[in-house]
Amino acid sequence: MLVTAVSRACTFVLVLHHELVRAQYTVAKDYHGQGFFTGWNFYGSWDNLTQGDVNYLTQSQAAAQRLTYVNDAGNAVIRVDNFTNVSSNEKRNSIRIESKDTYSVGSLWIIDAVHLPFGCSVWPAFWSKGDDWPNGGEIDIIEGINLLGRNQVALHTTPGCFKHDVAGTQSGQTIGSNCSVDAGCVVGETRPNSYGSGFAQAGGGVFATQLDVSGIYVWFWTRAAIPQSIRSSSNTSNLNISDWGMPSAAYPSTSCNITQLFSVQRLVLDITLCGVWAGVPGIYNSTCANTGATGLCYNDNVIGPGSPKYDNAYFEIPFIRAYTVAASPPAASAAPKLPSINPLSTSTGTESSGHVTVIITPPTARPINSASTDTLARFRAMWLQHGSLTMVISVLGSAPFFL
Ligand SMILES: *[C@@H]1O[C@H](CO)[C@@H](O)[C@H](O)[C@H]1NC(C)=O
Ligand SMILES: *[C@@H]1O[C@H](CO)[C@@H](O)[C@H](O)[C@H]1NC(C)=O
Ligand SMILES: *[C@@H]1O[C@H](CO)[C@@H](O)[C@H](O)[C@H]1NC(C)=O
Ligand SMILES: *[C@@H]1O[C@H](CO)[C@@H](O)[C@H](O)[C@H]1NC(C)=O
Ligand SMILES: *[C@@H]1O[C@H](CO)[C@@H](O)[C@H](O)[C@H]1NC(C)=O
Ligand SMILES: *[C@@H]1O[C@H](CO)[C@@H](O)[C@H](O)[C@H]1NC(C)=O
Ligand SMILES: *[C@@H]1O[C@H](CO)[C@@H](O)[C@H](O)[C@H]1NC(C)=O
Ligand SMILES: *[C@@H]1O[C@H](CO)[C@@H](O)[C@H](O)[C@H]1NC(C)=O
């Protein structure tokens, strides 16, 4: 644990670290190479979820048509049919697969991708869901449509879950807060090259999802920014996530009871076409630069020859890895004690029994412990999430507050 206190005029900056929710993760399942597709069930039916213009193939159909295969680089490829001239009123073949294994709260997933599907009408997703969908929660980790250049993260739950923004805990931009509305509670990625042609040109990247009692957190790193812990990881090594930095999206459990609303999850990869997001006329036009001849997603894209329209409609995935928290069961890893802050004497830091006591001395400050419940909740959420906390206390008159 590390405690530092920096004093500048009447502003105090405290940086606190703890390791309790930064426990090591161990590999639960590794999907990669020739064995990749043995870990998944193929949907084998039409898209009755998002009403896209696709037929999802069975495993044997997918292999025979080479919509799923492992390429020479050893990466799993999952793609839309780009070789069929589809007649009017017919759908195009594509893939939706769901992991055979389920993952409970306390899990962490990493996906390394060198290419994500994109192009007009294309709507891919890497997501997780409970078996009793829409009950049991849904986490949309990678999702984009048409020619958008940014990934969008979202949770979907039954009523009672909200995305609460805590300053300085995510790099993304919150677009919706109520997780039980149709769109879910959406966070837009702000880091560059998270989707589309930019993602591919940058060599792809890695997305990570932590499903924890303290909250749900999603990270994205473009290829050049992947942390050392992941670059040096293997399909058997433990993972220490202390070098991950700030996530793109943070959904702290203070406003969403994760253990109550998220049952065990299965991972899903799919690529649909048009449907209730990519194909909505106004959305389709604006996210395809009004390039279509008819302004209708299906007519402009799905029917007719598949190439070059769907040449970029594929995932290329070196690996997906699922981890579980190594040490104690998730419930026990959840709640490190709040540091107790007593701003009544000089700036020092002490440690005792797993928590940090920080003592600072703004001359006229009142104790932080008397701050509002909301402030303490924000403080706790940051502490839980980051395993470290930067707290800035400005002393104006006699009232300390958080920035
Ligand atoms: C994780 O890495 C950090 C930074 O190197 C280190 O301080 C910490 O002890 C490690 N945690 C575990 C559980 O090994
Ligand atoms: C790790 O990868 C190697 C090489 O492909 C494979 O033989 C082994 O079974 C994998 N281990 C796990 C835990 O998936
Ligand atoms: C879609 O079809 C599958 C298989 O018939 C069925 O189990 C599932 O409930 C359907 N989903 C929706 C949203 O209608
Ligand atoms: C695709 O099929 C339609 C009729 O179904 C035909 O008119 C058209 O010429 C075909 N296009 C190509 C490139 O074969
Ligand atoms: C959140 O969305 C649900 C479902 O649409 C709705 O019933 C509820 O009133 C919303 N809550 C708030 C605070 O807007
Ligand atoms: C969250 O839900 C679980 C299971 O329903 C319950 O045991 C727990 O007390 C809830 N936590 C909070 C903070 O409400
Ligand atoms: C979309 O664009 C087409 C022309 O490409 C136009 O005819 C149509 O009205 C537009 N639709 C919407 C909803 O803006
Ligand atoms: C489909 O797209 C791939 C690139 O992703 C390309 O290599 C291939 O030639 C295309 N297939 C056809 C039939 O054009």
C-alpha cells in the first residue's frame, strides 16, 4: 500500500492504493487457434433478437461455407457471406455463437482482435447475457454499426440499475444512465481507433471486462497501448491488472446491484445486418454518409453481390480468455474498508489491518466522515474500482469537498 500526500496551498492531493480488489486472476478458459470453435454453440436460426436480415448458420454449415475458420496466423475468423448474390426478399448468411461455458460475478474476460466487422448495414457485437434473457443482465462489450468509428459499451438489466458517473473513473462518455430502457445505459468510447477501419489500421486492440461485485468495468486499448500485463500473459499465466489504468466505462455497484441483476453469463459473438439499430432509416442514412441509392439498408446492401460490400464484415480474433478471481470468492474480495480520513492534524499516512488511515491538516477543515452519504459513496466506488484513489480536497472557508 502506498500513501502519499501532496500539499499545494490549501489543496491536498491524496493517492491511496489497495490490493484487495486487485487480486490476481487465473485462467478459466482460453479460446484460441484450432480449438477456438469447440467452445461455442452456433445459433443456427434467423435473427429473432435484433431483426437483422441474416440467417445464422449451424456449426457444420458455417465450416462448410468458411464463414468460421482459423486462418494461417492461427486467428479465429467469423464473417458474413461475401460470395453470394442474394435475391430480393432473401437473407444473407452470417454467424452468431454463444459460449458453452458460463461465467459468474468475479469473472474477467479479455478479447484480442485484429479486425472487427464494419461497413454499411453491418452490426457486430461481442456481448454477454444470462440464460433467462432479458432477465439475468446483458453486457455489451463491443458494439458498433455501419461506418461509426467508435465502440459503444452498454448494460441492459431489469429495472433498478443506473449508470452513476463518478468523476475521474472512466474515460468514456456516458450517453444513457437508465440501464433498463431499450437502449441500455450506454457509454461511448472516446479513445481513438476503437471500431471500424481505424481499429483495423491500428492493428486492432484489446477489450477487457471485469464483472465484479463492486461494479462492471470495460477497458479498451489500441494495439500500441496494450498494457504489459496482457502483452506478457499466456493462456496459463495469472493476470495482475494493476497496470490497466482507467477503464473506458465504469458501472459502480453503488447504483446497480450487480449480484442481484447479473446471473451467470455466456459470451456471445455475432454479426447481423440492418435490423433495429443499423437499419433504422434515419440512423442508417446518417451513419452511412447518405451513400445508399435507396436510403433503405436492406435494398442498398444485403441484396445483390456480397463483395466488396461485406469484405470487411469479419472478426479476426487471436484469443478470448476468461479468468476468475484467484484468491477469495468474489463476495469476500468485494469490500475493502474505506480509509478513514480525519483531517484534524498534520499530513501523514498510516496503515493498519488492511486499510489506510490518512491524517491531514487543513487548518479549518471538518472531518470528511461528516461529509454527505453521497460523497462517501462516490469515494467508496472510486476506491473499490481503481484499487487506488486520487482525492483532491479543496479547503474553501471551512468546507472540504471532492473535485
Ligand atoms: C500486482 O502488481 C503490483 C504492481 O507491480 C504489485 O504491487 C502487486 O503486489 C501485484 N499483486 C499481486 C497479487 O501480485
Ligand atoms: C494453451 O495453449 C496451448 C497451445 O495451443 C494448448 O495446448 C493448451 O491446452 C492451452 N491451455 C489452456 C488452459 O487453454
Ligand atoms: C428466438 O428463437 C429461439 C429459438 O427458437 C428462442 O429460444 C428464443 O426465445 C427466441 N428469442 C426471441 C427474442 O424471440
Ligand atoms: C445477381 O442476381 C440478379 C438476379 O437475382 C441478377 O440480375 C444479377 O445480374 C446478379 N448479379 C451478379 C453480379 O451476378
Ligand atoms: C428507467 O426505465 C424503466 C424502464 O423503461 C422505467 O420504468 C423507469 O421509470 C426509468 N427510471 C427512471 C428514473 O427514469
Ligand atoms: C444486492 O442484492 C443481493 C442479492 O439480492 C443482496 O444480498 C444484497 O444485500 C444487495 N446489496 C445491496 C447493497 O443492496
Ligand atoms: C435517406 O436517404 C435517401 C437518399 O439516399 C432519401 O431518399 C431518404 O429520404 C433518406 N431517409 C431518411 C429517413 O432520411
Ligand atoms: C471476401 O472478402 C475477403 C476479404 O475479407 C476477400 O479476400 C475475398 O476475396 C472476398 N470474397 C469474394 C468472393 O469476393
